[in-house]
Amino acid sequence: MAHGKAGSAKSNVQNLMSNLQPPMSNLYEPIIGLEVHVELNTNSKMFCSCSADYFGKTPNTHTCPVCLGLLGALPLINKKALESCIKVGLALGCKVSNTSRFERKNYFYPDLPKGYQISQYRWPLCVGGKMEVTDKNGNTNSIRINRVHQEEDTGKMSHIGSVTRIDFNRSGVPLVEIVTEPDFRDTDEIRDYAKKLQQIMRYLGVSNADMEKGDMRLEANISVRTSRSHRTRYDSVGGRSELPPYRVELKNINSFRFMVAAVEYEIKRQTEALEKGERLIQETRGWDENKKQTYVQRVKEEANDYRYFPDPDLPQFDIDNEWVSTLKKELPELPEEKTARFVAQYGISESNAKILTDTKELADYFEEAARVGVEHDIDVKKIANTLINKKFDQEKILPANLIKILKEETDKPVLSDEELEKAVRDSIKENPKVAEDYKKGKETVLQFLVGQVMAKTKGLADPKKATKKLIDFLQGNR
Ligand SMILES: [Zn+2]
């Protein structure tokens, strides 16, 4: 008895200990921020009149003294690009600044002919937005967007053997950079954010946001800190002291899948290092898809290493409210609003509405088909399901023709089970020799009998159903 008591006392202590110490996997939590670069689809480049449509073009044919960084060449701001950037900011719920200006971000790299990149640091076009994302547990969390700013792209280097070539066609193409606060806690949130961002870019029509072509590029900043249960998601607002003293930047990753794999790898690597008591350092890492691991690219410079200063060739400019409200009016209905409207207006489920609003083209197609469908008494849910199940090639069939097909299907007389059974029975009765052959094991004759059933039902029977019924009857199950 006494022994048993001592045992239970011990287990109470163990319980107490395990309550005090969270399991190892919960001791650390990742802190992740994203920087996304989106290349705008404007006709001309950011600061010159060269064509920005460079993909697949002969290298160094879309260039001029401005985007080659020749001495004395003066930049001129592409207003269309600013409008696209402001639209992105508005779509993400940002505040558009009253005044903005460009700065020079100085660093030396062969793909940067001027020795600096024209970017924005202290006076971004848009600040302070947010986006709702879903985490791995299915919870919705808000990711704060720090800024949306305008900058220019660099040239593109390609390494062939020991030779490196530079193509300046991309140099000066307008880029929008969207920077979040370090609010991501898992890769499901990252995936959701990136997909939604891509969708918004396409809805706005400001970029194709194609990752394989480099229209959209993701960079992640990751660090790991000890987690305390009382911490809230946003406690970093209180000051940088809450953030770890280092961060690892993941760069040059060109697919959602690789980014997710790289972030997962980093969370694991950093957590294990901290568990061993190692010190982590500020560095830039890339992803090796063959080895499925990240590798060091360089030790990171701090922001002040770039010696940002206002570009003297590009004076500060004001953004008047009227211009912003005009751009606001030009915004299309965005995916989230459209999804909510589809649910309310057409009575379809939210998950179906999400599929139908995946692209603006599909959503428009659905609405046009629904409009024509009403005139022909076709249920809108039937249209939705047809589109969701991709029963036909949407690119080849116009919405009106889709309704015609659905109408024919609806009008087609339905064959009852009794009618099918009668046709099956008659086909067997009228062909006793064939039926006998089947019973002797000659299964190929079944096709002949199915043909008979199809003829008797004027093609209304479902061949699979007819086959099954025939076998049932022939085997004497009926
Ligand atoms: Zn140019």
C-alpha cells in the first residue's frame, strides 16, 4: 500500500514537471516574413521607353542608355507602373502615401549596370496592409503587410560552363515589392499567402505572376525563437528585442513547392542547432533540390550597407487623393468579395464558389453561363457542378453552347429501371443460342447482347448498367 502511494506521488511530480516543460517540439517556434517581387506587365520599362516585354527575346535588344546605366542618361518615371503598384497596395488594404520618392540602393554586382538599383526605402508608395491566411490547423490568421513599394529589375546572368553572360533586356523592368511583417508561423500560411497574392495580381491584371518565368519571386526571412505560451502572434510589435538576433534569408527559389520545402528544412535545421546550444548567424541561403537542403550563399549585409540615398534625378512627387480614388474605382471585384457574392447570389457552397473564382476567366464564364441558363430553366448548381467537374473544355465551348448541351441533356427522356430490365429480358429471350454460349463461358457474346439492349432502348441505356444487368440475368441472379 505504502509502496503504491509513493509511486503515485512520484507520478504527480512527473505530471507537474511535464506541465511546466512543454514538449521539445513546442519549445521553439519559427518566425517568418516574406518578401515578394512581382514583375509588372507594363508596355515599357520603369524609367525608359524600352519594351518591357523581354521574355524569350534576343539578349540585349531591349536596351537604351538609361537601362544600360550609361553616363548622363536621365530616368523618367513610368506612370502606368506607379498606378499598378498603387492598385496592388489598395487591393491589399494598404494606405497610399501622400508623397513618395525613389532612392538609390547601392551595391556592386555585374547585373546592375549603374552600380545601384532604383528602389524605395524611406518613402514607399503604400504602407500597412493585411491578408488573411489559413494555417496547418485550419485557423485563419492575419498577416500584416509592412509595405508595397516600386523598384526596377536587374539584368539577368546566365552561367554556361565557365562563361557568364549578361542580358540587360530585364534591366529596368518595373518590379513591385511586397514586404510582410514576420507573422508567418507555418508553411501552410506561406503557401496560402503566395497563392492568394498571385491570384490578386492576375485579377488586377498587373502581372502574369508566373513563377517559372520569374514574374513572381519569393524570398523568406526565417528565424526560430523559444516559444512561451503567453506569447501572442503580434508581440513583436512591442520591439525588436522579442525577435531573435539573427535571421536567415532564403533567396532565388522559383516555385511554391521548393519554397515550402526550403522553409521546412530551415525550421528543422535552426531548431536542432538551438537545441544543441549553437549560435545561428545572419546569412543568405539557397535551395538545392537534388540534395533537398539549403546551402549558404553569402553572409548578409545589413540594410545600411546599401547606403540608400534619394535619387537626385528623380524628385519627390505627390500622390493626390483624386488620383488614388480613381484607381480605387478601377479595381475589379477581388477573389474574396467575388466568392462571398457567389455564395449569396447563386446559393452555391463556399468551397464551390472558391473553385469558380480561382481565375477571373472561369468566374466570368460561370456568370455568363448562369445568365443564359436562367433563360433556359437550367439550374445554376448544375452549371456550377459541370464547370467544377471539368466535363468539357471551357476554352472551346462558349457559355451559351454549354447551356445548349445541358439543355439537351435535361430534355433527353430518362430510361426507367423497369424499361431497362424489360429490354435486357427481351434481348436474352430473343437470342437463346447466344445466351447459351455465354453460359458455356463464351463471354465475348456479351457485347452482342449489350448492342441489342442499346437498340431496344434507342440508345438511352447506359452501356455499363446494361452490361451489369445482362450478367445478373444470365447468371440467374434475377
Ligand atoms: Zn531602356
